Amino acid sequence: ACDGRGPRWPAALDRRWARRRVQDGLGGRLRWVEVGSAVPDETARALAVARAPDVWECSHVGGDRFAANIVCLPEGVSYGRVEPDQAAHLLAEHRAGLIDLAHYRGRSCLPPLVQAADLFARQHLGERRIDGITVLATEPGPEGTVAVLMQQRGGDAVEVVVRRERVPVAVQLTCHVPDMSRPPDGCRCAAR
């Protein structure tokens, strides 16, 4: 549930960075084995050393090199660019009900533009509690904008206007394709 009141069986999915995978369910743990390579997943190893409970390695979760590499269930909170030495602390904070805003990529229960508004509102208000922001309303506006009205738990309401924009600079989108290209779009947010 997007309100953070879903079933309490916390689990974290650690994304494997690989081109080809074969599923191998051993000992009740879902493991993805990279075909043609013996490169270990450093984040999964760091979490195992830290004895983080309920961590499963999984395949691609979408988004190329900007994608999340840790997805926390049942809240559907995604974190990206989490380094192995940061993962155990990030998961401990998440299990304590706090979002790491520096790595936060959004929640799977929210559409992409609302995820951008959620991150902006959390940064604007300094809100790290998983259940600290509620989306009250969304309203499409002119020129590809959407207005998102959000309420901070026990605090202020904020309206965030998100504009979808074409990214002006070409970048390398995937690790395996050296050509530069433009991402399909980006977002610009402003509080109102």
C-alpha cells in the first residue's frame, strides 16, 4: 500500500547489474547467476556480511543506468546508486521508517511525475518518514504540467507543479551502449 500501512514483511531486492541471468533458487534464497561472468554483486555481498534480513537479489528493475538498485517491499520504495558500503545503513534506516533522500528514486505505487513531485516535496519539507507524505490530488495542467497537492503528516500541505521536459544534453544511457543519446524526458518541479 502506498500509504505505508501494508503488510509488515519487509524485504529488500538488490538489483544485479548483468546482461544475462539465469534464475537459481537455492535454499529459499532467490539468486541470479550471471551467464559468462564470475563478477560478484558487491552490494549483495555487503548486505550478507552485515546480516541484513530478507534481502533477495533480483534482475533488472527498469531505468537503465539511472535505475534503482535496491527496492524495499512492501512499501515499493526504490533507491538508486547505493554503494555497497552504504547499503546496510540505508536498509537499517528504511526499516526504522526513514527514507534516504540522497538515493530515493520514488515509490512504485505512484506514477512517474507524481514520484518526482514526492521527492521534491520531501526535500522541500525535509520529510524522511516513509508515511510522512500523502498525495491528496493531482491535476493535469497546460503544456505537459501536472499539479500535485501533498500533505505532510502533522505538518504543511504543499502543491508541487511538475513539468515534463526533453533533456537537452546527450548522455550515455546504458553501460553497454557507448553511443550518446537523449533520455526521453526529465522533470522540473516547483512548489506553489
